[in-house]
Amino acid sequence: MTLSGKLGDFASEVYEKVMMEEIRKSSPPRHLGIITDGNRRYARSLGLESNKGHVLGKNKLEEVLDWSREIGIKIVTVYGFSTENFKRDKNEVSFLMELIEDALKGLMTDDRIFRNEIRVKVIGDMSSLPKSLVESARRIEEKTEKFDKFRLNLAVGYGGRAEIIEAVKKIVSEALEGKMNVNDITEEKFRSYLYDSTMPDPDLILRTSGEERVSNFLLWQSAYSELYFSDVNWPELKKIDFLRAILSYQVRKRRYGS
């Protein structure tokens, strides 16, 4: 490494320490939502196949989870595969399904999950996913269901509109059966029909790759979430980029419409 490169790394380390000191002065977001965008773009920029970008993205998630735990975040929800992603090339979809399944299987033997008592849950339309993936999801959920120090939610086969529509269908069905009437429907009642009614709303949603939209992610839950958009692609997200997002959140005043 060149001298300028070493100096750059040193400066980054110092800057990270300064940022961490600032972050520790205030409360971090309890629940962080992440839209991991830019895997394919990053791979293409390096002359690699798109699927390599997804692998690099998976590795980046492991880093980001460590950073999240380090600053005191308790819940991370990751947009792993959306309902719209099924429109992609069949080979890419198949690769992603296998990658996600392998990741879930890996969690079952990952000492960090059990040492840090991380609860894992998969949210989304399970009927749209391969049976083997669904089985792997159920197994890791069962293995970690009693953990409560940190929570990792993986949104797979997930779409915010689809989640809301499914909730409406369940409510209408129960109403037709005489189990509830119109006046029974409140925000809290509606929440109980979502994929995971125990999940608190995200305080902050981070999206990478420079795109500035939520892309059907946690539409009901993100009504008052703070949004942060990073220009870097997901696999190249650095700790400094992550800390900038957290600091940005901490200086905002959340009024919830008041």
C-alpha cells in the first residue's frame, strides 16, 4: 500500500472514532430498516457477473449487523428479496433463492447468532418461495425464537402493498364470519394482521445506491420513519457511510405530525 493510502486509512480510522464518540452521546435508532440496493451495479463496475454482486452484498450484511450491534441498535430489518424481484431473469432469481437459503442454513451453525442471542425471522409471502427455503426459515426461527438481545428480520418475497392487501383479506373474512364489525378495526387491530405484528415501526430506513424511494418496503410501518439515502452501492458501504446515516438520524427532531 502506498503512503497516501496508509494516511487515508489512518484518517478514516480517526474519523470513525470521532463519529462513534458523537453517536454514543445520543440514542441510536432502535429499529433500522435497510434497502440493500446496488449489488448488480457494483459487480458490473468491477467487470464481474451480477450474481457475484449478490454474494458481496450478503457479506456486507454481516458487517453491517456487527456495526449495528456495536452502536446499540436492537432490530434490523433487511429487504432481501421483493415481490418485484420475481420479474428478473429466472437464473438470477434461482441464484438468489439458493443464496438466501444457504445464508439461513449458515445462521443455524453460526456461533455469533447464539453467542449474541440474535432472534431471526423471515417476513413475506411464504407461498411464493421454494419449500426448502421456507423450511430453512422456519428452522432458524424456531432455534432463535427465545432470543431477545438483538433481532434480525429478513424480508423475502416481501411487498408492502401485498402485506396490506393480505391483512385486508383476513379482516374481511373474519367480518363476513361475524367475528368482528367495522368499529373493531383500529390501527392496532390492523397491525395484528401484518406479517409480523410484534415488530415495532422502523425509526430509520437506510437505502444505498443513490436511489431515493422506498420501493414497496414496510409501507404501513414506515409512516413516520426517517429516511436516509446513501450514494454508494450496498457492497461498497463503509463504516463511515453507515455512521453518517446514524448521525443524520440523531440530529433530526421527530415530531410524528405534531
